[in-house]
Amino acid sequence: MNSKNPQPRITVDLGEKEAEGIYSNLTLISHSPAEFILDFARLVPGLPKSKVHARIIMTPQSAKALLRSLTQNLERFESTHGEIKLAGQQDAGPGIGFHSE
């Protein structure tokens, strides 16, 4: 968009139930040529079964826009709070205890 045609503002309503949110620590992603499906589940340690609590279906274009937005937000988060470590990732800083070579 150029300055002659500013992008219109979008108003988004957030219901009380949706504002509570749904906790998820596992995301399953599948796709077809027309859509991406994101299933958000909760994995409990010690239990071999998980349940999907929310399913989001998106166009490939919306999925790519989500990826870009998440990337930008993660970069901002890490610049403020430090690198987010993933399970199995080596700690770059000095540690306490034994280290294997």
C-alpha cells in the first residue's frame, strides 16, 4: 500500500473464553496444496497419549505470514530476554558439573 491509500484498521474482538487461552506444548502440522493444519496438543510427562485441544486451518499464504510474524517476535523476545534454549541444545555459557567431550 502507498501513502495515498493507507491500510484500513482492523478491529478484533476477543471473547472471554478465548482470552483464557489454551496451553499447548506440542504442535502437529500437516498440509495439502490448499491448506495447512495446525493441531495444538498437550503432552503430559509419563502419559503415552495426548489430546488435541485446538485445530487451526490456514491457507499457505496465511501460514507463511504466521511464520514471518513468529520469527520477528522471537527475534525481539530473544534480544530482550536472551536466547531460547530447546531441549537437547548445548549450553553456550559456562556450566556447573561435568561435561562430556
